[in-house]
Amino acid sequence: MPISVQNTVAAQSSLSTSTPPALTAAFGASEFRAALGMFATGVTIVTACTPDGQWLGLTANSFNSVSLSPPLVLWSLAQNARSLAFFTSSTHYAINVLAADQKDLALRFASAGTDRFNGVAAREGFCGAPLIEGAAAHFECVNRSRYAEGDHVIFVGAVAHCAHRANASPLLFHDGQFYTEHPL
């Protein structure tokens, strides 16, 4: 029996508000992490300025675009991160997309117990958050919304300003290692 176009369009346009039951095969956290590592990502440093003027930053590879109109991006942070309360209450932040020659910065901002900005070339951006010099791109964001999902919080930022460095090679992360692009 053929399916009518009208019924197909109606089915596609309605979004379910309930969560379907989970259908899962047995797998462990290490296998899940290894499978996720097969997805190559860019590397970012998310930065903000505390109310007392201190700069805060962390490495994240959970960056993604959400919408072109309005311009929205997202990133996520573990619920057990020490900086979660600050980023949750902050009004603005910047996402610095790292260039291929910034691997050391990615490692520095992923390490605990260090003065992450010591000796780092950075400037205050349009929204007050630090912008790292030499980054491939910057997205200065208004902290629009947050969603707790699993063990992370998803941050959606409304992009107030952005810029990029023409012809910059990006820093990539895949299977636990850093790379840069190679044209096919």
C-alpha cells in the first residue's frame, strides 16, 4: 500500500516530546570512549572573565554549530568540573578555536593546578572574555541557555561577535592524538 505524501509530511513535522525506551546492547564505558575517539574534532579553549576580573579558561572539543539564524553555537562541560558554577552563572564567554601550532595551549588549559594564562598572548574581547592570539577563530557569546544531560551540561551561546584567521590550519583531535588537516 503506498504511503501518501500528506501523511509522510505530517509524521515528519511532529516532534515527539516523550523519550523512547532505550534499546542498548552491552558495552562498557571504555568501549564508548574509544568509539567516540574515532570522531575527529577541532580543539577549543573556552574563556570567560570572573566578576573580580580574573580570566578563566579550559580546553574543550565538544564545540558545534547549532543555528545560522540566529547565530548559535554549543559546547559542553562535565557536571563535576570545578568551573561549572562559574560558567553556569556567567553572562558571556568566548570560544577560541585553536590553530595547528597551539597544541601546547590545548594541553596547558586541560591541566589542573596551573596558571593557564601565564605567558599566554591574549586580549579582552568585545564581550569581556579573553581572546587567545593566533587562534584560528573566535566566537564571543552571550550565555543563552544550559541543559543538563547525563554527566555534562550543554551550553548554548548566542554569538555576539566572531572572527577568523584566513588560511589558518586547525588543531584536530582524533583517537587520543593531535593532528592538523591534510587535503585529500
